[in-house]
Amino acid sequence: MSNPSYSHDEYFPTDRAAYQPPYNPYYQPYENQPNTQPNHITGQYARGQDQTVMIAPEPQPGQRTSRSRTSTIRRPRLENPEKRRKRRSEGRVNTCIKYAVFFYNLLFWIVGAALLGFGIWGLVSKSVGLEDITSGFLDPMWLVTILGAFIFILSTAGCLGALRENTCLLKFYSIVLGLIILAEITIVILAYFYRDEGTNLVSNWVDKAIYDYMDDPDTQFLMDSMQKDMKCCGGNGPDDWEKNLYFNCSSPAQSKCGVPYSCCRPPDSIAIINYQCGYGVRDEITTPSQDDVIYTIGCVKSIDKWLTQNLVLIGGIIGGIVLVQSMALWFVRSLIGDIKAIKSMWK
């Protein structure tokens, strides 16, 4: 029995050329989307600037869909990926990064060479030998020389590695610079949580500097500069200068029971420095009131007070130094990546 409301040919046409499939909003021909990957969920193809993404089509009026339309994900880059591929295919590294690393290290190379030359000059002029390293008190000129040599060698590796595009030197530079950054962060953390141990180290150095004050010109310069700038005297007070043979009260010298001139309060009217202003000031008979003549606060306490008051400033300076070093490390690693990518094309 047939139903007259519809015909068989209307729904099942015999002419296949006249047949039109029902509308599919998710269908797009593959040949119209070159260099793309298919979206097996929606059947649609799309390609973003940086990576292939899947984009769901806009729903038709009255159509209900649970899919949300997404947009192209753009990752921030310092250089266009197409330009980077073209540059690497031509065998060229990033010129800006290359010469930024070179001139950054050239600056430190000059500083390291200056420190190294000054340290060697100081050691030769003072006739300081290697035995001073094992004596328990390192001469300041040895510190300057070692620091200058370290900066000079490291910056030389950075300059040559960047200029010659040598990955071996650049890797050496990046590893050492990374260790320096970690060491700086570790020292800051330890200094903050172990302030008492740091105070003891400063106190021991001041005691040794007081004992060698008249024998070492560099130590004398450091002590005078500290006492004048920090407005202090001795490690814990003026009586610490009793440890020095020349300022001891039993000394036959004219400076007995005294302190260096850097402990004296500067006069308001006289511009000439009186290098004998501290002679005999610790004698209670000749100088009953020391506060009017010299500073009575100890340098260890004065340094601790200054560090507490300028903690934010010191933290900002250290943070800035670590930030600059981290940027240099990032530049070096980026340069190494460029060189490796170019070398991989040669194989």
C-alpha cells in the first residue's frame, strides 16, 4: 500500500548529478586549505601566525551548539618567527644580541684589566709575597688582584665567544655567570638570616686592621676612610686602639694612649687636618671628656646601624645587579641557540 503524500524519487533521486547533500556548516574542502592540519572534530582547517589552532564555525541562526569559538593564540616574541627562520637559513645569528653580549663583556674586560693592573702594581710596590695568603690576613691588594683576574678571564671568554660565535666559550661563560648569580643570591640570604655571624666577621677584621694599622698603608687607608665616613672609632670603641703598639698607653711613642686622626671630630673653623689630634685622648687625666674630641661609638655598631637603615636601598642595588646579570645570561643562551640552529642545517 502506497502513501500518496510523498514520492520515492523526491527523497531518493535516480540522477546522482542532481543530488545535493544537506548543508553541513562544519564542512570545508581540504584542497582549499593548504599547509594546514585537519580538525577531526569539526572538519575545519585554520592556521594562526605562530601555530595551528582549531576554530569552531559560527553557529547558524537557531542552531544550538556547546562549542565556543576560540581565537588565535599569539605568543610574545622579540623577533618574528619567519624572519628568524630566514635569518638562520642564511647562516646569520641575531646581530643585536651578538654585539650586545660583546660590548657588555668589553666593558667588564676594561674594568677587570684596570683592577688587575692596579693590584699587581700594589703588590710589587709593597713587596707582598705569597706567604701573606696563608698568614690568616689577606692583603687588600691580593683581593683586588684576584677579583680583577677573575673578571678579566670571564669577560674575555664572553667577548671572544660572542665575536667568534664559539659555543664552547659561550657555554663556559653562561655556566660561570649562572653560578655567580646563585652565589650572590645565597650570600644575601645567608647574610640576612645570619647577621650575628656577619657582625663577628666584621669585628674580627677590624681587630686585625687595628693591629696592622701602622704597618700596612692599604689597611691604614681603609680604616681611616671607614672611621671618617661612619663617624666611629675602633671596633667597639676608642679603647680598642690599645691593641696597637703605637697607640698603647705603655708605648714610648708620642701617640701613646691615643687614636688615629680619623677618630677626631672635625673642627668647624679650621680647614687644616691635625694628624696629632688623637694623641693622648684616652688618658683620663689629660682628656676627661672624650666626646668633645673624638667619636666614641664603635665601627661595628655603626656599620650594623647603617645597614639596617639602608636595607631597602641595598636590596634594590643587589636586585638591579642580579637583573642585569640575568639579562646577560639570557642573551648568551639565545645566542647559543642561534648558533646551534645554524649548525644543525649544515649536517
